[in-house]
Amino acid sequence: MEPQLSYRVTGHVATVVIRNPAKRNAMTSAMWRSLPPLLDRLAADADVRALVLTGEGGTFCAGADISSLREGPQEAQGLAVAAEEALAAFPKPTLAAVRGHCVGGGAQLAAACDLRLAEEGTLFGVTPAKLGIVYPASSTRRLVSLVGPATAKYLLFSGELIDTERALRTGLVDEVLPAGDLDKRVDALTGVLVSRSRLTQAAAKEFADGRTDRDAHWAERARAASDTAEGVTAFLERRAPRFTWSVPAPE
């Protein structure tokens, strides 16, 4: 099988799969390049309300394919950052389903997702210090915002791998599942996500990610949308709400 990113859409959830099993799902240059346009297509698909990123088989992603670094470390890093930023900017909830190894560029991608669920036994690492690479400023800031400066420095300075217990304690992951339960929990959580107000989620995602210039924008969207009235009515009638607001297609 050629290294590639594949995807499927089931029940309003898009699942993007990293596939390079011969190299523990390491990302090639072509794979990095293919992620932003794939995300653009999924963002424009009104049927997609949430996105899951995972790896083929028993591992998430072992980082960048080292052969791509021989071609030019700066170019390879630029491709990784562009893919990471595209994932972080995806306008709908994103979830990394992680098992096996989540290292280097794989950790970049997982950190760019809104939520991270991991299977027990997963190992995490941010390893540029092993290769003499300066980790990108944007990626460093994202890591610090996720785990705090002390843990970010430990990961970046040492390049050591940490287990799921430490990843959970430091905020690198949100939940740890026993072996065999990850997919079931991902299905359950994404089922919850797609049932909730997309208006609430879109605004909350921007605010949580640090946007400070969109208060008026989202206040106006809330006034114009029917989600609040529907949510209150559904609560009083003891039924599931039928939210109708959807994320506008990118221009």
C-alpha cells in the first residue's frame, strides 16, 4: 500500500486515517501536502459535523518520514506546520483517536485536534531535540497552551516518550481507554458531538482558541439563529433538540 491519507464519512462524522504501515504511519511529504485540501473538502461538506483523525492498525503516527528530512528539513517542517494549522483551523469539532505511538509530527497533529482520546499503552513524544531540529514557534505555543510550560519543556528538551498516565495527568490527552475500548468510546463521543448545537461549538472553538475579535460576530449569529429557542423548547418538552444552524462553507 502506498503511503496515503484516506477518509470516510459515516453518520455525520468524517474519519481521516493515516496510512503508512511500513513506517508506523510516518507522514511523507505527499501526505503532509494532501491534508489541507482534504480538510477543506470536509469543511465544505454540510453532512460532516465532526472529524476523527486516527492511524491505520496499531499505531497513530510515528512522526515525519525521515527520508523527507533528507530532502530539506525546512521544507519538510513547513509542510508539517501547514498541515497542523489547517487541522487546528478546521471549523468543526476534531478528535484524535490515538493508539500505539504518537510521536514527533504525529504529536503535532494530535495537539492540533480539539480533543484527544488514547488507548492504554500509547506512548507520546515530541522529539526534535533528537535530530537537532528547532521546533516551530506556532507548534511550541500550541503545546504550551495544552500541557503548560513545564511539561512542554520536558518533552522538547528531552525528547523522551511518556505514557498515557502522564499524558492524562498533564492534559496531553482527555481520556484513556482500556485496550479494545477506544473505537467504541470514540463512536459514543462523536455521537454526542454531532447531536449538539453547531452554533455553540463553532463559537466556543474560536473563543477557546484565543480569538478576541469575534464577540459581536457570534452575538449576531446567536440572535439570527433559532438554536437557542429550539434548545429551550426541546428541554421543556423533554425531547431531543433539532438544531438547524450549520457552519457556513468556506469562501
